[in-house]
Amino acid sequence: ATTLPTMVEEEKQRFDADDAAVLVMELRKSFNLGKTTSYEWRMSQIQNIANMIEEKEKDIMEAIYMDLSKPQHETFVSEISMTRNSCKLALKELKSWMKPDKAKTPLTTYPSSAEIVSEPLGVVLVISTWNYPFLLSLDPVIGAIAAGNAVVLKPSEIAPATSLLLAKLLGEYVDKSSIRVVEGAVAETSALLEQKWDKILYTGSPRVGRIVMAAAAKHLTPVTLELGGKCPVVVDSNINLQVTARRIIAGKWTCTNGQACIGVDYIITTKDFASKLIDTLRNELEEFFGKSPMESKDLSRIVNLFHLRRLASLLDEDGVSDKIVYGGQMDESQLKIAPTILLDAPEDSMIMNEEIFGPLLPIVTVERIENSFTVIKSKPKPLAAYLFTDDEQLKKDFVQNISAGAIVFNDTILHTTVSSLPFGGVGESGMGSYHAKFSFDTFSHKKAVLYRSFEGDSATRYPPYTPEKLRLL
Ligand code: NAD
């Protein structure tokens, strides 16, 4: 008969700092043996991940559905397809990414040549989040492997079904001597963070980003921090209103129902134009999600009760709920919140100052569209800033004046699909970037290599430093 484990045994089963130290030691051994550095190994592991996605698509879709009730269409486009594309691109481009870059040399080193060699960093840690639990876990891992590193992935405990599946599938499909998954929450992540890594890529909140960076500093470990913030959308009046409304909806409610780092956080438009915009958003929302959006199968649920209550508290603040002009319904038992629009919520309210990360959308009105710059600049730098306009000068001014991880004109969120663009934040929204070749670079050291011959040995370089030699310089 099986007996229940005692408290002591349960404690022992927990992944702690000793386990983390053993894990890093094993992976470092593998890395030091050169297992992960060959082109063939990198290709085979990325191919294994591509095969895993192909063969286990149904299981992946189910796990993500269990975690977020994400519509299957959304999961397919933003998790399955995007992760698969990352694999495909790495498989196609890896050879060229690995090639050293030629560098120019000055007259002072003549004759010589130089190159920049991309060298794997070593044993790296990827800590991931829950809103795109598959893509945001695997995309950095693909980059780490492409760059020739051994890697540990810590998926988010807030998406437990996907975390469990990732641990199981990666255990089956990739080389366990160099690629591992550690599941867990704060305790397990803290145990991992005590170790010396050669790089940490963290995706999550700025609050925990600070914890990660402080832990990394102890070992002088470099970090890439993929954080969040309040992404604004500025809406001018000289636009195609229907397309604008649809694209705002796509950047808010069809990306995990607003639980997205580059999702629309708030809109800024002019006082005169706000009612037109709200009417069009209302019409389009009804077309997409029906008259009873709480029953729509095309909206993700809120990830858990903690986050639902956090969102509810944003509306509960004094003077906020009476600003609702659309939606506002909530159902704790089903973890659902309807698409909700607010007009001119108090400037000092939480909803106007904290990252919303959910289906609530405040609209701020200004007298002139140019005043939107002041509103955006009054807040920490966002991960993305969007502007809908036909005015070329306004576009130029926006690029010139607004600091953000990315800027997109006349659309939302689509920049993530452009593999030639880096993805990352600035200031409070993060540091460093990844995606495609930028992932490879993030997980590589750019080693400077100078080739000299025995020719060109100038005497001016050596003592004694006579006035004649000085004149020759
Ligand atoms: P979070 O920071 O709470 O959790 C993310 C990860 O950190 C998880 O793996 C978790 O286990 C770990 N963690 C949590 N608390 C910890 C602690 N005290 N010590 C060590 N590790 C800890 O973030 P979240 O709530 O999962 O995600 C929401 C945030 O992530 C938002 O700010 C959002 O904008 C941001 N985000 C950014 C991106 C991006 O690509 N830039 C993508 C998705 C989400």
C-alpha cells in the first residue's frame, strides 16, 4: 500500500538551491564538453522543437485552453504558428547568423584583418510568464539554443497546464543533458536565481524584473528584461475609423482579452472625436463578440481570481466606475470580464497609472492631438506606442518625441511578427531585445578578433620615446 509522504519527505521533494546548483553543474559540464556549440547540435535541437509542435499541436492547444480559455484561433495564430515560425527561421538562417562579421581595421594596425565572432555565453536561464505561456517560454529558448548555449526554462506557475506540458514534452524531444525545464513558483525561481548563470532572460513584471536583476548582479550576470507597461494608442481624427476601431480591438480584446504586454492599455483622442470613436468601437465590438460578450467563446477568461479581483479593484476606486461608457460586467465564478470602455477616468486613479493587463480600456481626451505627447511622457516609457493618423508630420514628431520599445502607425501589435525588428522595452518596460537574429545576438558574446602578421612592426610604438618618434606619430 502507498503511504502519504510525510512533511519532511514533501519538503525534500521541493526543488531547492542545492538541486539548482546540481542542475547548473550538470549543464555546465555539458557546455564545457562542447556539446551545445556545434552547428549540427543546434540544428537538431531546434528541429526537435519544430517536430514537437507538429506532433503535439493538439495537446499544446488543450493545455493553453485549460490555462486561459483562449480561443483556439488565437492560440493557433499567436502561440503555435509564431513558435513554429521561430524554429523555421532559425533553421533557415542559423548558418549565416553563426558566420563571423568582418570588421574594418585602421592604419595603426596595418597589416591586419578583424572579425566579430559570436560565441555562446554558456549556461543560461529563461524565466517566463503566463499570458502567452508557450510562445514566451519557447521563443527565447530557441534563441538560446541557436546561439549554442545550455539552457534552463522556468515556465510560469500561473499557467500550470502549459508549464507541465512543456516540462514533459521538452523532456521527450530535446537533449536533456543541455536543455532542461524547472517548474515552480517564487521558491523555485529564487533557488534558480541564487546560481551563477551566464545570461538570464526574464519576461514578466517590472517588480520581479528588479528582483531578477538584483540576483544577477551578485554574479555579474547580464540580463535581458522583457517587462510591461502602459501602451498608449493615439487616435487622430483624419483616419479610417472602422479599420482603426477593428485594429484597436485586435490589440486589446483578441490578445488574451487584454492580458498582453504590448496590448492597448489606454487611448488618447481629442474631445471632439471621442464620441465617434466610442460609437464605432461599440459597433465593432458587438459585431465581433455579440450583444452578450460574457457568453462569447472568442474572448479569453481572466487567468485567475487574484487578477480578476485586481482588475475589479481598478473599477472600484472612487469616481472610476461612473466613467464606464461600455461593458463593465464581471463574473467571478467564470473568471470573466466583458470588454469595458471608460471615458476620462480621473488622472490620478490606479487605472490611469498602473498597467491594466486586462479587458478595461480607458479613453483620455485632450484638446489637440499634439497634447497626447505630454500624456504619454508623464508615464514610464511603454513597451509599444501606437498612433492612428494620416498626418505625415505627426508621425515624424511621434518617432522623434516618444520613447517606447516600439512604435506602430495605423495598427497595433503586428510589429511582433516582423522578424527583422528587435522586440524589447526601454526604461521601465525593459532592457535588451530578442526575436529571430536578435535572439541569437542576445544569447551570444560578440568576441573581437584581430589578426596581425609579423609585418609592420613600427619602432614608434616602443621606448625609448624620443622626440623624433613623437614627430613621426
Ligand atoms: P511576474 O513577474 O509576476 O511573473 C513572471 C515570472 O516571474 C514567473 O515565472 C514567476 O514564477 C516569476 N516570479 C514571480 N515572483 C517572483 C519572485 N518574487 N521572485 C522570483 N521570481 C518570481 O509577471 P506576470 O504577472 O506573470 O506577468 C505580467 C507582466 O509581464 C506584465 O507586466 C506584462 O506586461 C509583462 N509581460 C511582458 C512581456 C514582454 O515580452 N515584454 C510579455 C508578457 C508579459
